[in-house]
Amino acid sequence: QEKNEIKGSIRTESDDVDVSQIASLFGGGGHKKASGFSIPGRLERTGEGSWKIIK
């Protein structure tokens, strides 16, 4: 997470999953087994193990 940007990285070892399709939902992309995205906002901890996106 940088100033007001959240960066995500998605990876898989499975041949049955195309993570680039998941990343494209957030405006990102990449390869079938490794993709990424950036969205505006910042993360705020809301409880143990829970986070929310603040825009």
C-alpha cells in the first residue's frame, strides 16, 4: 500500500485457475498464473484479521 493506492498480487500453482481474469476485475492484468492490480484507496484494520478499503 502506497499513499492512496493499494497494490495486489495474485498467484497460483494450479493450471485450472486464470488469475489474470481476477486481476482484470480490478483493472489489472498479467499472466495466467501471476497477475496484479492497483486500486485507489488505503487499507484500514477493522479487527483481528479483518481489513476494509477506505476511498
